[in-house]
Amino acid sequence: MRELLDRTLIWSQRHLLHALREYEIFYNTHRPHQGIANARPLTPLPKPITDPDRLAHLNIHRRDRLGGILREYEHAA
């Protein structure tokens, strides 16, 4: 929560509720957690990448949330 509220100027209650809703979605669905292989809650463990060619050419996409305060990274399909 600190990474959100320390970097955000909140203008109104509506803005605060929007920011908290976005943070909740980010925290509970995308944010890597310190667990087994940093797996997200309620998500199965990802398959390990063992092919050296695939490791050299990872295609990662970044999605900014809340104007770039929160960032999501994922492998492109």
C-alpha cells in the first residue's frame, strides 16, 4: 500500500476509491508474491523455461496502471 499512497496525490474520495480498487486488483492478481517460485495467489505455478533459445528471446510486455505507479509485466503470447 505504501508504494501507492507515497507516490499519489489524492484529489477526492472518488479518486482515492479508484486508486485503492486498482491497487487491490494489482496486489491480488498480478503482483508477484514471496512464495513458491513467486507464484501469484490462486494461480498455478508457471511452467519453467528450459529452452536456451527461448530464454535468449523473451518477449516481455509492460502495462502501466495508475499512470505508471504500478507496473505489470507478462510474457507476450
